[in-house]
Amino acid sequence: NICIHADPLHGHPVALVVPNAKHLEEAAHKSGVQGDIKAWCQDQGLQKQVMSQIEALAQSNKLQKWEIPAAVKLYPDPWTPDNGLLTDAMKLKRHEIAKRFADDIAKLMKNVQ
């Protein structure tokens, strides 16, 4: 899952991402990063790889520079209807995500200014 959060007071959106565990594990092994999914999500090198993939996808879809996330935060725990971050139809509850991860969003926004 990915949730793009934009704030009109900041120039660029940020991305909150629950990565595919299998793909993240493959990237971790290729990069020589040890540990489990929690450690991988905190690894700056893997975060940069995910950010590069987001940027490449955004550019291939001709997004404007201000539409492309400027920072990413990876989360090891899936978003589900049970934890209140997805609807029963598996759609993001953006308001709940923004509320639950408000501190992370604020840090990301501060770092991209």
C-alpha cells in the first residue's frame, strides 16, 4: 500500500508505504542488509531504492515535479480493515492514516523543506 500525503503549506507531497515483504526482502539481500522487515523498513539505502522506484513511476506517468513525493517512510506492518487503516473494500482510509502517522508525516515534511 502507498498513501501520498500532500499539505498545501508544503511544496511537495510525501509517501507512506507498506512495501511488499517479498520484494523488500529481495532488495535487502541484494544490498546486503541484514535483519527482518522492521530493520529493512528503517534502512536508508532501501528507503532510497523505494523512493527511486516511486520517482521513476511518477516520471513515466508524466507527473509534474510538485506532484512527485519528496520523501518516503516505510512501514513493516500491513494496513488492514482490522487495524482501521483500510475499508472493508480494501481502500485506504486516508484520514485515519494521516492521523495515526501524523508525527512521521510532520518529520518528513520538515526534512523536505
